[in-house]
Amino acid sequence: MTRVSALTIASGREAHLKNVIRGFQAQTHPPVELIIGVMQDADYTDLPQTDFPIRQIRVTAPELPLAAARNTVADAASGDVLIFVDVDCIPEPGLIAGYLQAMEGQWGLFMGEVLYLPKGATDDGLDFDRFAGVAVKHSDRQGPPARGIEACGDYRCFWSLNFAMHRSDWQASPRFDEAFTGYGGEDTDFGRALSVAGTPIWWIKGGRVYHQYHLHCMPPVHHLHSVLRNTEVFAAKWGHRTMEHWLYAFELMGLILNTPRGIVVLREPGPAEFDLCEQQGHMPYANSRRVIDKLKADHALTTAERTAAVERAQKAMLLPAAE
């Protein structure tokens, strides 16, 4: 039987982490281990009992060391296949089996399905039949193929929420760049580095996780400064910025200005921006497009014209403004 290492990283979110563990305990193809990259000063306690060992490895820094934590747990893994699941995602019982079926005879990076649960969905425990009935897809992310696997032609689609690699492919990969600290950019950078290296990225049907509801801001005004720093780290490496949709939203809110000398912070986000961007109780996920559409409403334009105008404005954030 193929040896699979389950991997996650966490800071806080104890209730979410326990559900992740319960999801891995319910797997039809069990992992040989779960490794947790602990981005806080103390290990987790009172975790659910499992038939596989759980290892906690402390990875701490002044800001969330997301890239370093993912590298650490992957390097420590012993399995032939590594499956990364974020701490707010519950793996359904067929997640590992689904990945193994899709990955057989293939190499590269594989991205499984993500569905979003509404508020309160996990209050009565894990009921995967119920989850399947109430969870929804993200409106702005590509869905899985109807069956099997499908090549992903745009590295920007990579999202570390739920993905897998053969251990040998991970060891040959460029790894997550630890110059990215705090929130934002490290996923896109990893996808770009894989693409440049010629490593294929795949969507798969299966490998599903259920994203647990939690309050969040999107665009992430609560991470304004790390997003700005990391987009310039990306630019220094690849010649242009990334996260342009967030930058454009910050600009529309009057938080930043793109100048010929770079992005200037005009003011800090306040209650109005947090109210605008924060996920509401009826929303299974926060959505930057909703905020941009609200800020840039122009009813004189058709939907296609409005979409094209937003895409042009976002693209302009990739480089400093012209003189």
C-alpha cells in the first residue's frame, strides 16, 4: 500500500485542526503520519486519537512563516506521497484514495477539490453526506474536471489549500520561497517556479476537502502590509508584481497609490474597510470580486465591459505607474 504523509500547518484554530485530524482518521486509505507545522509558541494538546502518529514541529517567526512551515513539514515527511491540507479544510474520507488514483503514473503537482461550508455546518460533528449537500464552490475559482485529471495551464491558479505531490517530485522542486513572510504571494511564486521548471500542475476530480467557515476579510485588508511587501518580493524575482486584484481593491479603497516609484500607503484600513471586506454570516466564503464590484459599480457598462475594465485596471497594478 502506498505510504502517504498528511501535512498541515496551523496557528490557533484548534477546533479546525481537530476536525482536520478527524477527517484523516476517517480515510479509506489511511495516512502513515500527520505532521503539523506549528506556527505558535506551544504545541497543540488534547488532540483526537488516531491510528497513525501525529508529529508537531514548531516553526515560529515574528510574522506567519507560511512558506517555511510548508517546507519544514514536507521535508520531514516519510511517505511516498505528500498531501497538504490547510488547517481550515476537512478531508473527506476518500481524499487520499482519490489523490492516489489520479496520481498513478503521473508526476507534478495535483490540486484536489475544495467546497465551502456555511456557518454552523460542523457544529454537530462531521457528517460528510450533509457537507456534500450544503457546501458550495467558489465562484471565482476553476472547478475540477468532470472526471480524471486535467492540466492547469495557468500557474496563478495554484493554491496551497489542498494539493499533493510525490515525495520525489517535492524533493526535486524549487520549494516555497521563504523570502515570503506573513500573508500572500508564496503560493503564486511556487506555482510560477514549478511552471518555469517544466513541472506540470494538474486539477483532479476527487481529493475533496470541505473548507470550514471562519470570519475572514477578502481582500485581506488585515494583512495590508505583508501583501505589499510580498508583492514586491515577487516583482524583484519575476519582473512584475502579483496579487494585483487585491492591490486594485486596496487602491479603490484609497489605502494605497501606485506611483512611478512604487506603491505608497496613503492610510491604514479602518472600520469602514473591515466592514466592507469581512465575510458575513450568510457567506460561506469572502470574495474580492464582490468588494471590487461594489466599489467600481458602473451601471452604464455591460457586464463584459465592466469585467474588461477591471481586468485592465488590475493589470496596471503589476508594475509601477508610468511617469
